[in-house]
Amino acid sequence: MTEAILDLAEKLGTKGMKSITVDHGKEFSGYKQVEEQSDVDVYFAHAYAPHERGANENRNRALRHFIPKGRPIEEVSDEELMRIN
């Protein structure tokens, strides 16, 4: 996840990505590396507070409108995601 965030931060630049708010999942354990190697600030949401990650929750809801919850995300092609987005 760290490399993906760093790649995205590089592509979007400082105007496109200033900060991210994450949960306490192990996939975000490299947050220090993200902060050190980019201009992106990393914030942590409180446990059981999805409203603190509003943009994430809204995006998930929009994706699930097109991709049913039972369908593995790995089966969704990049082309399909681009059409949804």
C-alpha cells in the first residue's frame, strides 16, 4: 500500500493530494515512509468512526452501486473501473 500511495502522490502532485485519512489497518503501517518521501500528511481516523473517512465511504458506496458486494474486487478490470469513475 505504501508504494501505491507514493506512486499516486507523485502522479497527482501537491495540488492533487495533500493528505489522506486512514484507519489503523496493517496495510498503512508504512505511513511514516509516505510522510517522509512525499508532501502528503497522513491522519488516522478513530476506531469505529467511518464518518471521519467520509470521502472513502462515499467512494465505496458509489463503487458498490456498480460492483456488487459479493464480487471480488480483483475481478474488476482497470477498464471497468475507469468507466465507473
